[in-house]
Amino acid sequence: MSSITLRFLVEPSHLGQGGRVHGGTVMKWIDEAGYACASHWAGRPCHTVYTSSIRFRRSVKPDSLVEVQARLAFTGDTNMNIAIEVRSGDLASGRLDPITECLAVYISLDDDGRPLPISNWSPETPGEMALASTARAQFDNTYPAPLE
């Protein structure tokens, strides 16, 4: 599986002061979806090593339907680059508006803390190829030096 989509309703426990969902809660959802996608691809638990800029376009309202989609964008020898999008909206209409998106990098570690090799993923559709190209350009311009 090269993608996963989490869907759920905003609960009262998600709300902070002002009656909106805090950005940290949205970032938690991003990491959960990315972790699920990466760990499934790797076949073992993974660790987040990088998350690109997150800019919130709008806030998540109470009683909203939230969708968090995580998709493999490209893979390296030991890293999985996951594109993650968050959308929310009204349950009745089904319309979901963009909240934020980011690129996150995950690795799986052996018992000694060294990155493990992962299976290569190759984009097949034009949409996957475009995502891989965009993500690779962002990765090449912003990702820190490899872990040792």
C-alpha cells in the first residue's frame, strides 16, 4: 500500500481555547497518517526524521469531517518521503477544503539505531510522477544531511 487516508469527525477533546482545533493537534494527525503509510511500506515501525514547512490555510472547525491523506512521493535507499494533505469540511455536504500539506521523511531503524534499507517505490500514474517530481525538488532543496 503506497497511501493511506484517515477520516474522522472532530471531537470536543480536539478543541482548544477559542473553540478551534490547535495546530499541534493537526500536526499530530499528520504524523499519525505519515507513520501509518511509512510503516506499512517498510513492514516495521518507522521514525519521523523531517517534516517540511506547514502553513495553515484555515482552521478546523468543531464538528468537521477531517481527512488526512498520506502518499508515498518517492523512496531513497533507507528513507520514505511521504506527501501528506489535510482537508476538512462539513459532513452533510461532503465538501472538504484544504487545511495544510507537507512532505515528511521517515526511516526504519535496526536494533542498533542504523537505518534499514527499504523497498523501492516507483510512481506509475501521471499524478504520482508529478508528485514525485515536486517532492524530490523540495527534498533536494531542504532536506538536511543524511543521518549517520
